[in-house]
Amino acid sequence: MSKAACRPVEDSILRQAGKWVYREGSDHYELTRQGSAVMFSVKEASRTLAAPVEWAVGNGEIGQNFSAEAAQYLH
């Protein structure tokens, strides 16, 4: 469990990422690498929320989750 979570710069999956995009209806989700940081953004209609990814959880074998804090809320 000690390796269950890591910072984006330490994560092998995020180190390989350039840009990942997922769309669901009118919602648009992106993970974008910017230097050593990874940004997470959600766009819905005319609103956009963006924040740096703080933690990556999971090794990608089954899945991987990311946490980001924006406007004092953890996403």
C-alpha cells in the first residue's frame, strides 16, 4: 500500500502522457502535461474548471484515479 499513491512527476503513466481527452455528452475532460506538472480540466458549456493533479492513485493495471484541488474542493 505504500506505493498506492504518488505525485504526478513520479507516476510512470503520467510521465508518458502528452494529452488525454474524454468526452461525455457536452462535458469535456482533459489531462495535459505541462513540464513536470499535469493539469486536469473539465469543460461544461461555457464553464471551465482547471487545477494541477496533486496525486495519482493506482498503477493502471485495473485503473487509475487522480486528485486535484480547485476552489477549495477536492476533485
